[in-house]
Amino acid sequence: MLRIITLNLNGIRAAAGKGFFAWLAAQDADVICVQELKARRADLTAQMLAPDGYEGAFHFAERPGYSGVGLYFRRKHQPDRLIEGIGVAEFDAEGRYIQADFGKLSVVSVYVPSGSSSPERQAAKFRFIDEFTPQLRTLATSDRSILLCGDWNVAHTQQDLKNWRSNQKNSGFLPEERAWLDEVFGPVGLVDVYRWLYPEATGEGYTWWSNRGRAWENNVGWRIDYHVATPALAGCARRGEIYRDLRFSDHAPLTIEYDYP
């Protein structure tokens, strides 16, 4: 059994202060994918760099207090290779991709840009999508089992956010963004694992809630955090869980277990 967690931390130091690492110690996870570190290596404590039983690998943003992704893996299962970045300077400077190869399995922590803050950032998001899609095709057609975990910053269908009607012109639910995921989960050949496991899930599948109003309390959420896998690996998925008992971030941890050898 392979147990993998993904979480956008919205700041690793803030999440640590809210008990994330204490919770993680009880999860018996094999790999943990984290996004939006909002820190550089010098900012991290020993626990953040290497929680008990794990080692960490990170792709930090050049800009302090911004973006950044990481992976934690069991010390007894060292990766054969680590890859940082997608090979595009604009986005590699923002720390948005790290891949660990374990035998025939590759696990990726990815953080797709948000476009909600300005038209300029939405344009950057579309540029990222244009650069990333050919790489997704390459991964999907390789002979490896691929799992891309992270914050994709797009709700795919009406099932995936509470107020879909009023968000159709907002970043994260734009027609062009949704069409991109149609492509990823269609011709590109990758699988949205949580949706494969739970095709009818709506509110119980949300992973992000705005800090405005009472979105968390009223479950006015979005499902924008994904496990995205090659078909054979997706077919090994057995159960998924979104943890909401404690809140470490404006996102919730998504855990999926795979019957993977």
C-alpha cells in the first residue's frame, strides 16, 4: 500500500504553528507533497526540513516569502533522482515543480499559478499552462507510473465548487482553464484520481475555502487540489480522504491510498 498526501500549506511556518507536523507524524504516509512554502531553505527549522522518519526535497522560489514546493519521503526509500523545475526560467524562479523518481514511480509536487490577483498573473497562468501541457503529454506517454499532486488552481466542473454560477468569469473556473483540464483528463491521458474514486462527490470533495466571510464554516469551497495519475496507477487507488478536523491552511490535506507494489 502506498499512502500519499498533498497539501497547499499557505506558508510552511504558519502551518507548522497550527500543528501540521504533529498531525503528519500520525499519518503513516509514504510521500507528502506540499506547496506554497512561502519560505527559503534558511527559514526552515530542522523539523521542517526533515520531519521524524522523513527527508525533504524542495524547489524554492527566488522571491522571499513566495510560492515554493516540496516533497517528504521516508528515509528508507531514497529517490533515484530529483528534478526541480519545468525548464522554463519564468516559472522555475517561482518554485513550482519538484519530481522524485522511485524505481518506475515518479511523484511530483506541483503548484500551478493563481490568476486571481491581477490580469497579469492570469496571463502568467495561461503561459504556464501552455508550457506545462506538452510536458504532461510526455509524462503520460512514458513507461513510468506518474503521480502529480498539488494545487492546480482550477475547479474542473460544476461539481467542484459551491457557487459555480457566479464564478464562471473568475480565475479558477474560467472556460479556458476548465477546457485545459478537459484536455489533461481527456486526450493527454491522465486521470483525476479523486473523481475516479468518487464520481458523485460534491461538497465533501472541496479542498480550498476562501478566508472571506464564513466560507469554511458554510463549506463554500472549491476542489482545486488533485492527485493526477497515469491510468494504471489511478486504477490502483483504493480510498481517498480530505481531512477537515483541524485546519492547517486555507486548503485541506488530500490523502489517497494506492495498491502499488
